[in-house]
Amino acid sequence: MNARVKIENLYKVFAKDPAPALAMLKAGSSKSQVQEALGVVVGVHDLSLSVPAGAMYMVMGLSGSGKSTLARCINRLNEPSAGRILLDGDDICALNEPALREVRRNRISMVFQHFALLPNRRVIENVEFGLKLRGVGAAERRKRAEEVLAVVGLTRWGYHMPHELSGGMRQRVGLARALATDADVLIMDEAFSALDPLIRTEMQDELLRLQRVLKKTILFITHDFQEALKLGTRIAVMSEGKLVREGTPQSIVLEPGSDYVAAFTRDVDRSRLFDARSVMSPLAIVATRDDGTVVGCGAGGDQAGFLVDGEQRVLGRFSVDAMAQARAGVSGLASEADFICVPAETKIVDVACRYRPGQPMGVLDESGRLIGLLDASKILAGIGAGRVSASTGVLHD
Ligand SMILES: Nc1ncnc2c1ncn2[C@@H]1O[C@H](COP(=O)(O)OP(=O)(O)OP(=O)(O)O)[C@@H](O)[C@H]1O
Ligand SMILES: [Mg+2]
């Protein structure tokens, strides 16, 4: 895994002299014990994580868990007390002032919850601001600003003043300003949290769309688990300055690992999170015939199945009865032509809509080959995934 940002054993203690607090933390004390004994606040407590290049990496946790402190340590708006922060292998903590300024201007952009747009400058001048600081010439920065305004859908608003824009549009200006710098790493701290729900959904979709094109490495801070699930390729959960859980959205919902994390996952709509691939039964060959192979799921019993050709493409469906006969060695059974197959990445909610009682559903890979089977029990397992602690072992990360 190619880590663009790597954080190693990071500590942030808000104190003139962090040494006594660090000593206590390293000896096993918690954030609250340190606060009680020394009266200093611990922001980040021995945190390590690795953000792969191109990831949409979500950091989530309750208010005060240390998310913003972590984000601000990455470009040293907060000076780390101990640990290392590597950007493409370079230790940010070791940089001198000019080198740090260079990183902030060219390599890491930040987007905050409330953008400080310059109120008496036009939208386009706000977008250009970072480029101006970098010394980019007037004509070039105007061209670049116009490009990114188009990207965030604000072409017509460049020559308006910020107060003429809605909150959502202003947020887009902030995003445009961050994008204009060409930095590979974007840190977005609660960037959408102040928006009303409809605009927030729009901005999330916009960011997903942009990310498909731009492929930046994004560290996105949120206290909203639904937002983390929707946007994230990975999620890190923080509590009391510590990292308590890290993984893919699906794996965190399946195995929260603690009550703290489980509380976030409780209301998650599993049917929109898990896909056909994650709950399907693998295929097993039931019979080989001249005209193809009869496949069903490995468990045997009362399952229907499919007839496939040599390339695993579905030719027809076998009813439960026909499958039982095929298993018993009866030959010459006819398959039925009406079958339902779904692409492997179809969400369970959409799988459920296509389900017909008594019929198996085939799961197809990107080249149309049959790779698994779904029945009602698998679909229901997907909807309830992770709610019961005893896993049935059918779900894959
Ligand atoms: N400049 C500061 N001086 C002292 N303590 C601070 C400072 N900034 C943050 N803290 C403390 O560090 C801890 C983590 O705060 P932080 O702002 O990182 O939390 P957060 O997870 O971003 O919360 P929120 O969701 O409310 O934004 C808190 O206990 C907070 O009081
Ligand atoms: Mg915060």
C-alpha cells in the first residue's frame, strides 16, 4: 500500500512543556487522568494511521475526540508534541519554516467548516487567493480559477460577491480555492457540517464526482457516521485522542469491536452498504452435461441453481425440484429461460427489489460470468449484517 500520509505515534498535548504529560501517557495514563493530575489537555494520544494515495479517508468520532487536533497537526497548525508525520516519506515535523510554507501552499490544502471568504473580494478573487500567495501571475491564476469554478459548477458566479451566494455555494467556493492550488492532499475538517441536509447531500455527491476525476488523497473529518460511510474508502474512529477502530466502512459495521463504535453503526442501513458480492454463496458444480454445467450453492439441499456454459455464462435456471434430480444423477432435465442475475456490486436494497420467491438470483462479475448465488436468506443476512455479534461467517469484508 502506497501511503501518501503516514502518521506514527503522534501525540499532541496542549501545554508549554508537554514532557510530564507525555511521560504519564507513555506509562499508561489516559487523557482524563493526565488532565486531572496535571491540568493539561491531551488532544491526540499515541495515534498511528496510514492514508493511501487516492483514498477518501474519513476520521470520525464524537465532539472533543481529537479529530481537528489531528488534522491541524498534519500541516502543523498544531505543533505535534511527539511522533512523526510523513508526507510522501518526508517528515513534516522536521521541516523549517520556509519548507513548511511550501508544503502548506503546494502540497496540502485545508477546507474548514466555515470558510473565511474575503467578504469584499469577488468570488473569483477568493478562489485565486492561494495562487496569489504562491506568486502565480495574474493571467495564469485567473485562468486556473475559472477552471476550478467550472469544476464546482459556479462558472456564472465568479464575478459576484460572497454575500450574494448561499451557504452551499460559499462552501463550493472554499472547495474551489482548495482545488485551485493543485495540492495532492486535501484535508477537509467538517467541511459540510454547517450545511442544511439537502445541500449537504449535494456537496457529498459533488465531492464523490470530483474525486473520481481528480483522484486526490482526501482526509475528511466528520462526526457524522452516515457521511463517513457514504464518502469513505476507509474510516478511522477516534475516542479520547486515540484511534479505536480503523478499516473499510463495511468491516466497521460488521465488527465494530467496541460499544463506542457500535453506537455509531446501530442505525446504519445495511441494505445500502452491502452488495451482492458480500453476501452471495459461492458456486459448486452439481452436474456436468453436454450442453453445459449445472451449478448450485455448495450447501446442497433445497436450493435452485443455474446451467452455465464453459465461460460461466448463464444459459438457464434450474428449479429446486430439477436441482434435486440433477444432484441425484437424472440427466436430460430442461432448464428454464427466465432467470434473474445482478452485477456483483448491486446494493442489497436493489437486489431485494428484483427478488422473486423461489427463484435463485445469479451474481455476475464485470465480464458477465456467474460467480455466486443469492436467495432470500442471503439477502436478509445482508440487511441484518453486523447486528448480531455471532457472525454466521457468510459475509466477506
Ligand atoms: N488550542 C487548544 N488548547 C487547549 N485544548 C485544546 C485546543 N484545541 C483543542 N483542545 C482540546 O483538545 C481536545 C480535542 O479537540 P478537537 O477540537 O480536536 O476535537 P474534535 O474531535 O475536532 O471535536 P469537534 O467534533 O467538536 O470539532 C478537546 O479536549 C479540546 O478541548
Ligand atoms: Mg473539530
